[in-house]
Amino acid sequence: MEQVRQSEMNISSVPSATEAGLIPLDAQQVQRIRRIGKRLLRVANCLIALTEDADKPAEGEKSMESIEAQFSNSVPISGIPVYVPDTRSDRFLSTHRQVVGAPYIRFFASYPIRNAENAVIGNVRLIDYSPRVLSDEEKQSMSDIAVLVEREFQLSATNASRMELMKKNWNLRRESMIDPLVGTWNRTAITRLLKQEIEQCRKDEKPVSVVLADVDAFKKINEAHGRGVGDLILQKLASRLRSCIRPHDTLGRYEGGKFMIILPGADHIVAKLVAERLNNAIRTTPEKAGETTVSLTICSGTVSSDKFPSAGVDELISRANAALSSAQKMGHNSIAQAVPPAA
């Protein structure tokens, strides 16, 4: 092979695809680059041969494309340009079965592809069925094609890194919005989600309701059974509340033993029915925390935008809190709704 010694044909420093950290390329873009190579250099095929981890043609496939790919994959990755004007005259390829026999490959050329660290990760390869000599301009075109492939790898790596960073940022952001004890949205998140629901429901010309539910005498539960039992009770309570609402409703821990439920599309009538369902679900089933069984009740305060159409986040929460305070004054397991002041 022109400009190539036997020792250079098998480069021990060539990393595997895994070691090189290769990101899979866009298949359509690879095909575009190969088509450009075939047309520009007027050869039977332009191939992208990667390291030993590269995809191989399917076993038993007999298409000309697969035969050419098999030939290309049988030649070791080279770290320098390789130009073989006539394979029958080359000391390394002259005995190759696809040179001495069908399909009688007569021309081969290879140009290295490198990663950002300048390590060889593959070759651009040309195959044809007639001997030929590449001009300097054509050799430069091969180099340009290799650069296109290298840029595709760099772009794929950049996109993969960006996606991984976005995923990590999203996970961190999501973790910062999740209550670590009960696994629901925390106060910051539930308040932000309420703002979004108010805006969306106004666009859709639908009401939105809020239910604030607070465990009755939660402080006494902690004092009587310990903080550990209290924490388990809150976890079970959150699970029970979640089971009582629709999939598109939103549950969050507002503070202490107080939970907020956002009900998009629900008016004040539906809000009261939901609050009654929540109260009954908690009251009728005592919760177990280890060996301790605790009977629970909650009080709920509701507010609905059909009663306060111009209210924003702060006003709805304030009115829900006021309704909850009214319910707590009425006694355990009570419900109160916020209503506009009488004219």
C-alpha cells in the first residue's frame, strides 16, 4: 500500500468505540456524506469504517453493499492516508479473496477520522472496480469528507453532552421542588403550579379550585407517638390523598401537616365534593405506623375561581387559608368554603 508499512496497518493505539466514547451518528447524515463521497470522487462506494465496535453487515447478507462493507471491515484501521491504485499489485491486498475473486475489487483508498483528542477512531474508505490514481485534488476531497465525519461526531458528542446536562439540571431542579419526606411537590412548586393552572384555566375559560387540607391535632400526634411516627403518618396521608384525586389534579405539601390540592376545571361545587371525599377517606381508615395505629381526621378549606374570578395566586391561597381556619374552628373533620363578602 502506498505510504504504508505493515506495522502501520495495525495501529495498537486505535481505541475501541467504547474507549473513544463514540456517540452514534445520525444515520441519514452519514448516508448523505457517503453519497457526497461517491459523487465527488466517482467511485463505486464510499464507506465509513469505525473501530472494532462498529456495526457489521448482517451475517448471510449478499448485497453488493454488504460485500463491500465486509471487504472494508476486513482491512485494519489506519492512522495515515492509504491509496492503493491497483489492489492486485499491492502486497497486502493482492491475495484478498474479494480481490482475486468476485466481486474483484481493484481500487482502495482510506483516510483517517480523528476525535477531539486527535485519536484515530475510524477511516473514510473508497472502493472501486477499476484501477485508478487519485489526483491531489481528489485526495484533498477525501480529507474534507473525513473532516465532515469528524464534525458529525463532535456535533453528536456536543448534543449528547447538552442533553445529559439538561437531564441533570432537570433532575436537580425537580429534586429541589419535591418534598423529601412525602414525595409530593413542595410549597414552592405547588404555588408555582397553581399560578400556571390559573393562567391556563383563564385561557380555557374554565374555573380552578384549591383545597387546603390540614391534619387535625398533628402536633399532639407527634408529641404522643414521636416524630418518626408522625413522619410515617404524613407519608401515608399523602398517599391516601393522592388516591382520592384525578390524575390531572395536583397535590403538594404546603407546610407541616397541611396539603394543597389544585383542581383545574373544578368549580366550587366540585371542590366541596372533593373535600368531602378527602375527609371521609382519611376519617374512615386509621393509619398504621409500625406497631402504632392512629385515627386521623382532617379539616379542609376550599376556594374556587368561579367565586373569585379576578383572584391571583396569593388571593386564592389566602382565601383557602381563611376557609381552613373557619373549618378548624368548627371542629375536627370539618369543611368550609370561601365565599365572596355579601354586597
